[in-house]
Amino acid sequence: MKDLYSKETMLPHEEGGYYAENYRREGAFSQIYYLLPTGESCRWHRIRHEEMWLFHRGGRLLLTLGGDGECPFEGETLTLDGDHPTLVVPENTWQKANAKDADVLVSCVTSPPFSKDDWSLWREEKK
């Protein structure tokens, strides 16, 4: 049976990894499946609203929080895995993620539903 949630069946995400929107209810919430392959990173980004991360399978996902200022900083790193299956990132908080041990499949849920207008990707200035 073909894996429904693999690099071959999901769309590349701008911040890194792959995604597939699974549910959207206008005025309520949206949910995507997000796959981060081993050794890959999810770049610094933030969403105007809280974001809930839910672990499904794979290795550990290390989620680093970077504050809510104009640019991110290396702050607290949290682990999402079978022992810690849920994390909530506060609104407007910079975040990035790394898959250390194995590919990781999670869900990301936002309420209200995700809108690209509410999302920012950090683009580090070249010196």
C-alpha cells in the first residue's frame, strides 16, 4: 500500500518539509499534515495565531521558539515525539523545527484557519 503521507504525495512547503491540507472550516480552524524528513529543517517562520503541533509518527521533532520580536533568536527548544505528542506555539512567535532521528509526520492546527496573510517567513539579510 502506498504511503499517503510521503515526499512523493505531499507538496513542498516554503519553510521546508512537505505538507497536505487535510481539513479547513472557515471561521473555525484548519489542519495540515506536515512531513519533515530526517536531517531537514523547517526555517524560521511565525503565524499571527496560536499553532498546535500534534505528533503522529517518526523520530523526534525539535521545535525552537524564537520570541515575538522583529527577528528571531535561539530560544527554548521543545521536543515533539511519542512521549510529548502535543505542543502549542503562542501567537506571533518565531519557530523553526528539525527532524533529528527519523522522518517525522505531524499535524499543524490553526484557529482561525490558516491564511498566508497571517504567516511570515524570516529571510535573513546577507552581509
